[in-house]
Amino acid sequence: MTGQKIGYVRVSAFDQNPERQLEGLELNRTFTDKASGKDTQREQLQELLQYVREGDTVVVHSMDRLARNLDDLRRIVQSLTDKGVCVQFIKENLSFTVEDSPMSKLMLSVVGAVVEFERSLIKERQREGIAIAKQRGAYKGRKRALSDDDIVALKARVASGEKKAQVARDFGISRDTLYQYLKTKD
């Protein structure tokens, strides 16, 4: 019995186009996450892990779409191959199955390490670029989510005893962002 071909797509930003990753491939089903790759508890990834069955093939555009670091990549690939699922990476032109040899496990580790290294280089270049832009006065940082008046109102509502989660929802910000605003001096 031949299993299904299942696609997995991940984009970091909501304005990125997920369709281009597996364009032109015939798939029975596709799971798409619009979330950071740092967290392996992504909703659609977890659903995919529950959905797949022995004989299925999971197709992913690139290793960095499945996981950001080597440990997570190996763990996810291992959990899939242990179920009898083949994992296929298009960009790297690699496939992994339960019958993998030590050589294919080495390839996963080496290519996965290169992907992780590339990511760290990108982050380093980004930090360097931001530092240079700050020196020139061209970098202002991320635009604030709330105006000064909104921050005053937010602090007043929290001080009056309103639940922080509700205040954050009302202002359209995360609780973490709310706590950052609460730390700021008036």
C-alpha cells in the first residue's frame, strides 16, 4: 500500500507567500504554519505529526522550514521515520526513511548543521547592519505598538485592577508587550 504525499510549509511572517515552497508538487494534503521556526510546538506541525501514517511521505521545501536547529531537526525527522514515514527535503535533495544507513544520518547532521550555521550568519549580519545603522542615526528600532496616551491608559487600567490579559487583548498587544510597557517609566 502506497501512502499519501503530505506537504509541510512554514513561513515566519504572515505576509510571506507559503505557496511558492511546494509549488508544482502533487500532494494529498498540506499543513501550513505561519510562525517562527524556533518553536517546535507549532500547531500545524503537531497536527502533521499526528496525521501521518506508515508509508506516507512528508515533503518539505528545506530543512530550515522544518526546524531552526540541528537537535530539533533530528528529533522531528526521527519521530517521523520511526513511524515508517519518509521525509523528503526538496532544496537539499535528500530523503530519510526508517531504513536509513549511518551515512544518511551523517548527511542529515552535516547538512542540518550547515543550515543552522547559515541562519546564525544571517542573524550576525543583521546585528552588524543594525549597529552600523544606529551609528549613522538611521535605525530607529521597531515602531512602538502604542502611543504615549495609550500607554498612560494601559497603566491606569492595570493599576485599577483590571486583568492584564484583558487589557492586552483590548489594546491588540501580547501580554509580554504589555509587561514591557508597564516597566517603562512615565
